[in-house]
Amino acid sequence: MTEPCDLSAVEARRLIGAKKLSPVELLKSCKARIDAVNHAVKAVTDTIWPRAFKEAKAAEQAVVAGDDLPVLHGLPLGVKDLDDAAGLINSFGSPIFAKNRSKQDDAMVARCRAAGAIVVAKTNVPEFGAGANSNNPVYGPSGNPFDPERTPGGSSGGSAVALATNMLPICTGSDGGGSLRIPAAFCGVVGFRPSPGLVPTDKRGQGWNMIPTHGPMGRTVADTCLLLSAQAAFDARDPLSRPIEGQMFLDPAPIDLSQLRVGYTLDWGTCPVDTRIATTFRRRMSKLKSLFRSCEHIDPDMGRAHEAFGVLRATGMLNAQRANYARHKKLLGPNMIANYEEGLRYSADDVSWAQAEQTRIYRTVQSVFEECDLILSPTLAIPPFKWSQLYMNEINGKRLPTYYRWFSLTYMISLTGNPSLSLPMGLEPTGTPFGMMITGPAAADLFTLRAAHAIEQAVADDADLRRPLPDLKKLARVPRITDEYKVTTPPLASDPWRGI
């Protein structure tokens, strides 16, 4: 029998509006699922049940009264532990903020609450969201729902796990080098990196920096769009924000795939890819190519994208961590210290070059869309590794030059700002999910989502390609994951790029 928490967000909202599902019953079901499996994977870090049930009861009364209901009415929401949600601890995964209980919502969370969402929980992250894992000194690690000894990725890892295990129907995330798409790929859910500014924030430290973005996650494309419809808005406090009506994302009607010209790339010509992932990607493309008008290999000149991203990433850390480094260095982990100090080593000339190279790469990628409508690629180059590793040291036996090179497939598109989505597409050889990255033209967010929705529907009956599901009964029997911040990865060797 399907429990209320197992319903998609879209279906749960439809049933609430039709007076066939009580928001209270949905919340009870979500709490029961969290109680049953969170011990094994630690997706949820803090909850606020008394207030949540009070709000669920009020939501139920609004339904009974026949009130106009907003788009997320009665849906429990998980908020990534980098964003303020009133009444919940916002720790950033750092001992510095371990007791930092937020007094008010940030702008994005406030929009979700105004759209009827019931803010229930915070979801786990790495320290200050850096490193593409979900392991920190405050709460310890999150586990992958398909294998709790493996990482769910990050930094929106807790949100991805909560969705994959049906603890919560909708969860928020953010993405710098891939933090929405990486955990979505590892956990078998959807993560959408929107165009910069589409989901505005009042906390953007470097207002015109288009690499960090907020965005939605969901079990399906439609669920992801439902959340995006509340997140997307105009907010003058965010310099990248533009006038937009979020309701445009409510109905991502599938488009005719047979009319689309698709370009595909395994590695963007420059990224290392594990042979198991390469084999899986080729098999997926052999099945998908008949869906499209054309499907051709592309080979854009990504130039020195790795170096450009490295400079921009490290110097961005200077703004984000300046106060913490000055006041609380002893409480920062070695990863954060190494990232900050790498940023200090770059010159103004390095930053100027990196910005120019980013612009060149942006224009190169946009030129690809003159010949194709979508670009398909693997979301990630490797299967999930043990959560006790903070990062992957090597691929195919070859040592990687930086600790973040293993997720270079996603940061290629972080550099350009194109809308990009990770769609679950079966399992790879280790038995964990494989994610297909779908990238659309600049600013074509709705088109990208509609195309992803159409692909999702086209593969829904294919056992090899449809979204995989974790074994929740087995997960409930798994011993409690540790609360300790245990890592086996060798100390991070800061290896900054040495000039132009």
C-alpha cells in the first residue's frame, strides 16, 4: 500500500486540493518515514515538529473552508543547511554555527512558505557547502540511500537523500560546481541548476557572480518544476534577478523530442571519466538517440576551463570565508583553510585572466546551440565512493590534480551559467544511480525542463533507463550511521594553478 509520503509532490498537492489527502496525514507519514530510515542515512539534521503540525492543521482547515490554495499548500519542505529557516538551526556544517538557530527565513525560504509549504526540516551538507560531499564536524556524514557506506554527494546531499527515501516531497538546494546535480545523480532524483538569478537570493555575497545559484530538487521533473514555480521570482536585492512569473513552470508540458537536434559529449573534451561510467553513458545514448531528430557528437573547445574554474572558485572563497578565517580559523576544517589560502595566492592578473577565459568558454558553448537544441552528457565521472573519503583522488588509476576534478563534468556548465538538469537514468555497474545531464541554451530554463520531462516520460517503461528506487525496507534495518566526522582521505594538498 502506498503511504502518503510515497506520493509525488504533484500528486500529493492535487489530492490535498481535491480534499482527498489531509496535510496533517501527509506530515505524519513523512515523520514516520524519517523516524524509520533517517538513522541509516542522516539526511535530516534538525526538525521543528510542533510548529509543523500546527501549520499542517491550519492548512487542513483552509482546504475544508474552500480557501484559495497556493501552489505548495500543505507540502512538507526540507531546507538545505546553508539557508536560514526560522526556528531551525542553520549550522553550515561548521562548529562555528552549530547552535545558530535562525530567527527568520531567508528570501527563498520565505517565498516557499508563502506558497504554502510547511518548513519541516534542515538537510545535511559538507562544511560551508564545499567539497561535493555531505560530511561535516557538526552532524557527521550522510549515506547514500542505495548503499549507506557510500556518499550521496553534495553539497545538497541531505536534500537528495530525503527525496530518494520519500522522507519529504520537496527540498531546496544550491549549486556552485554542481551541488544540485551531483547528489541528484548519486541518489537517483532530479536536481536542476537554473540560470543565474532565476531563483534570487538576498544572501549573494558577490552580487554579480553567476557561478553560485539556488534551485529546486524533486523526485521527478514535474515535482522539481512545482518547487521552482515558488522559488523563481524577481527580487531587486539580487543583482542577477530579472522579472519573471514563477507560475510559468507549473505545467512543464513535454515537447516533441523527434524535432530536437541533440549534441552529446562524454567528457567535454577535457574531463577524466571512469570507464564504468563511460560504458553506461554509451549504452544510454544507444537507446536514446532514436528519440531525436538527430544525435551528433560534439567537441567544443573548453580551453583552460579547469584552471579558470579553480581561480574563480578559490577567490570566491575569500569573500565567503574572510570573517571566519580571521576570527575562527581554529574551528575551520583543513578543507576550508586550504581553499581560502589558495585564493590568497592568486593575483589580480590571474583573476582577470580567469574571467576572460570564462567569457570565451561561455561564447563557445553558446555557439554549439546554433547547431543543436540540447546537450547530453554524464552528470558525474565516477560512481559514489565511500563517505569516509571527502573526495576522489584518482580516476582509472590516474591521480587527479585537484580534489574537485572528479566533478569537472558539472563545473564545465557552472562556468557558462546554462540551465542544466541531472535526470536519473537507471543504475551504473556498482548498483547505484546513473545521472544524465541535460543542458539547454542560455536562459532557456522552461525549454530545458520540458525537454527533460519528455525524456523522463519516454524512458518510464524501460527498466534500464527509468528512475531507480532504493530498498527502503532494507534501509530501515541498516545500523545507525556514525555521528562522528571520520575521514580516511589523505590531508588535502593545496595545488593551486601557478599563473597564466
